[in-house]
Amino acid sequence: MKSIFQIFTILFFIQISLISCKTSNNVNIEDTIPIHETFTIDSKKLNEKRVINIWYPNNYKSSKDSLTVVYMPDGGIAEDFPHVANTLEKLIKEKKIQDVILVGIENIQRRKDLTPLTEVEEDKKVAPIVGGASVFRSFIKDELFPEIDKRYRTNKQKAIIGESLAGLFITETFLDDSNMFDIYVAIDPSLWWNNHYLVKKAKAKLLKLPSKPIKFWFAGSDATDINQYTNQLSTIFEDTKAPQLKWFYSDEPKENHATIYRATEEKSLIWSLSK
């Protein structure tokens, strides 16, 4: 029979595990919370209510321009939304990028939403439920896109940015549903997932890209379980030479998995969204 101490220890580690499943690596309590709007969408695809955070430039309401929308997983106020919004605001003020609207999707079960299916048993241990990426993608495309277009002045260009498992989700979306976005930014994507299946199929997928122009920016940190595959993906891009694809790989051996998002987000956004 377990002691009271053992029970509390088990409960403590369960709580920590649940927190890690819900949040990303980049929360900083010193981040300034930007002025933003928040609404809730009742998703039939996900069978749950999702909190959506919106940031737009100061001149949005006085302008009539329609703007590119940047979508981001890990988009909660206690997640990556504040630092990405603050970076966008800085770059727009410096006239380094175009005006954009930022749409942050707050997490409920992060590791479920952002992971594809896997045949690797160790992968399945990262959370109680994994493999929900296809449904999450359907939520974004079929429910969130129309809601954002209804509420805000948007143009046809769409971008997505994220790190780690969000980077995995973004890379999978790029390879499997390239028409969904025009600009993809995948920072330190967890390409080890499912025995690096995405890297294995990348060349065949690149040969089937749609004819429209697409941008793909990605980065790899010093994490050996990631950078070996981001390096391989870079080589595949170089060898395949898809003419409609503009891509850039940022090898970041001085950054680790916890620092690379903030270290690279500014240059990734400038490359992706410059005027």
C-alpha cells in the first residue's frame, strides 16, 4: 500500500506532466502583455471551446487596408503570444515588415493537437493522447479561417509560425497541405517524431508542391535529436530545387531548444514578411 507521501509525489508529477503538455517552452513572466482582443470559438471539429487571441497594429482601425494574417499555435497569453506580438509591433514600427494581424490559438492539449499519428511506442508516451494534428488542422482551415475573415479585414495571404511540436505541425502542414498557408516558419521542429517520417517523405512531397509561390523558413538548435533532421531537410530542399519554393534554413548551434524561438523570431519574420 502506498504511503501518503508517495501518493502526493505521484500527483505532483502528474500535475507537472499536464502542465508541460499544455504549454510551450518560452513563457516569461516579464513579457509585456500587448493590447489585444480575445474571443472564444465553439469548435465542432474539436468538440471544445477554443480561446483565440488577436493582435493588430495601432493604425488598423484608422486604416482600410486588408492585412496578411499570421497564425500561431501556442498562442495563449501565458504562452508565446506576447513575445511574438511584441516582436511584430517592433518590426512594423521600424518598417521592416508589412502590417499583419496575429492570431494566437491558446492550448488545451498541446501534445494532442500538434502531433501527427505515430507508430513509435516511445512517442505515444509523451501525453495521454497524441496524433490529433489532422483534426486540429481541419479546425484551423474550416472553422478559424472563416471566423477571422468575418471579424477582420484580411487579404488572401496567410502565414504560420511556431516552435518545437508547433514546428512539427507546421512542417507537416507544409508537406501535406501546402495550399493552406503561403508562409511557413518552423523553429526547431520536432522532426524526430514517428522515426523522422516527415523527413523521409519530404522529397516526394516537394515534387508535388502547388504552382503558387510558397515560403518556408526553418531553424535548428543544438538539440541533436532535432538538428540532424533539420540539416537533412535542408539538404533535401537544396537537392530538389522546387522552383515555386523560396526557403531558408537557419542553423543555430549556439542556441538550445529553450532559447531558439526568441533568438530567431525577429529574423524569421523579417525574411518572411518584409515589404
